[in-house]
Amino acid sequence: MSRTRIKICGLTRPQDVVAAVEAGADAVGFVFYPPSPRTVSFAQAAELAALLPPFVTAVGLFVDPQADFVAEALRRAPLQLLQFHGGESDAQCAALSALGGIPWIKAIRMHAGVDLLESSASHPGACGLLADAFVEGFGGGGKTFDWSLLSAGPGRPLVLAGGLDPGNVGEAVRRVRPWAVDVSSGVEITKGVKDAAKIAAFVAEVRKADD
């Protein structure tokens, strides 16, 4: 059985980055979307990313960003992957990721009527797709979606997000068998403030489901 990768998203504090790394996370996410309570400045992201050891990926999350905003983020913070959560087209994502010469993934907000295969086909340049719950705003809403919508895989790495927490991630991994899982609100004390014990429990449940 392959190992499910784990991303802890919406990190804003050094101690939360350390907790994610110590628990065994494969990636951490920094939110560059000012309306979000989890947003960080470029300077904050640079300081947090400096705490990452080799082989833990720094991911930058954007929502319909301007090119100069992404360029500045890439200049200031050592991002290794871009994650787009808005209405960005394949061409827009490709142009923005080219500013840093790094890969990108596209979030698909899942609800009845959304065809994952069509979404995949419309973003052929993505190195993976992230299936998230459709909520007001973007990400971190703490809501799951009907995982049966993922019965037809996208034909490339799938990241499962949306309302995951230590209590349900094991079932999610066993049912969907995604390439990776992504959590934010499910390991928080409050928005933007993570709980080290919840992070450790989340990672442990994923590992149990992998066995």
C-alpha cells in the first residue's frame, strides 16, 4: 500500500510549523489571501518556511491573484508548489507558476453536478487536483462533501480536503485512497492557530489507514 502524503495548511505560527514537521507532515501551506483569517504576509511566510527541513514542501495558496502579487510572494518566500483556489484557468495557472518555475495544483470545489473528470481535463497543466468542499469563502470551512463524487479518479494525483479531522480522516483515506490529504480547520484551536496534539493525532490516523 502506498503512503498517503499529508499537508497541514493555514499555518501562521512558528510552533505550528514545528508541530507539523515533528508529526511527520510532508507539506505545509501558507495562505496568501487577505480575506482569510489564516493569511500571512510574505515576511511571515519566509520566516515560517525557514523552519522547514529538507523534503517538507512549502506550498503557497492563492485565490485569483494578480501576477505581481504572486511574483512578490515567490521573490520573498521559498515556495516549492503553488495551489490555486479561485476561478483560475489552466493558462492563468501556468503563467503564474512560470514566474517561479515551480509546479502547481488546482483546487476543485466539489458539490453535486461537478464533474471531476471535466475539471481535470480543463486544467491539464496541473500536477495534481485538490478536491475540496464547496463553502462560502475559500478553504478552511470545516465541511466535508460527498466522497462518492470522487469515484471516477482524475487520472493524476488527487489531494483530498474539506472537513477532515482526526476523527474522519482514517475513513476518508480507506474509502478514497487519495495521493494526499490536506487539513486546516480540523487541527485548529481557533482559525489560524493549530493544536499540536490534533496534528499528531491526524497524522497517526492517516498512518493507521495506510497499514
